[in-house]
Amino acid sequence: MAQPVLALGTALVTAAGCVWYLPALAEVRAGADRPDSRRSAAAACLSGWTTVAGLAVLLLVARTWWLPVAAAGSGAAVTAGLRVRAAAQRRREARETLRDWALLGQDPPRSARHPCATLFVTLLGVGLAAAVGSAVLVTAGGAGRTWAVVAAPAGLTGLFLAVAIVRAGPARRGARDLPGQRRRDR
């Protein structure tokens, strides 16, 4: 596929991604009104979409493939680093919240006990990344395997979606019984 066609597709995907990067921009601009973990996650989102937008420009301007590939790799590394940082901050904030509720002698609200939504999104994101990677590998392998281009990513996405659902279910139900928490009899 020609680079200008990929540039156009990437630009259209970037424009459609405004449903993610505009709220992330609002999170970053809110400053100290938002927790550190949410601002770091928003910065990760912005760096990812900035990478995609820059990739669209590079695909249009660059004559060789190495420059867009290098930009995509470095942008993905920065985005992943920011997202890992946000997850670590979220865990620290959750521990602080649990400690504060324990000092009050009350049970914490359900949302403070376990971030199972983060687990679900992480597992689903890994599945989608694996699906994209498999599609690229199968496509690079040859044109005679058109069924594999569809089946491999769909199968991987379904597998990781199933793992995310199965893994987040017990975590959500077991959040009431975290170790170190005092249960009140009702």
C-alpha cells in the first residue's frame, strides 16, 4: 500500500479519535482538580494520539519506511511509559484511600476497593494490540492467507475479551473481602 494512502487513513483515524483526546485534554487542563493518576492517563492518551497524528504527517512526507516506523515505536514507548506511571499512581491512590477509610473506622465505598475496570480495559487493550500485531504479521507473510488476516485478530480479541470478563468478575465480587479490611456485621 502506498504511503499517501496510509497517511490519509491515519489522518482520518486521528480525526475520529477526538472522542478520546479532547476529554483527555480537558483532564490535563483541569490541573490539580483531578487526581495525579487521571492526569497521567490523560497525558498517555494525548501522547498516543499525537504520535498517530505525527505518523500521518511522516507517512505523507517521508520517502522511506524507517522514519515513520521509528516515530511510531518511540511514541508507543512514551505512551506505554506514561500509562504504566498512571497505573502505579492509581494503585498508590487506592491504597491511600483505603488507609484513610480504615482510619475513619468505616468500610470504603465499592469504587475505592478494587479498580476492576482498569483490569478489564488493560486486558482488552493487550488483546487488541496482539490482534493488530498478528494482522501485521499475517499480512507481511503473504497475500494468499486472506482468511488468516480476519480470523487471527478476531480470535485474539475474542480470547482476551473472554479473559478480561472472567478475570474482572471474581475481582469485582472479591473486592468486598480484601485482606486487612474490617468487616461490619449488618
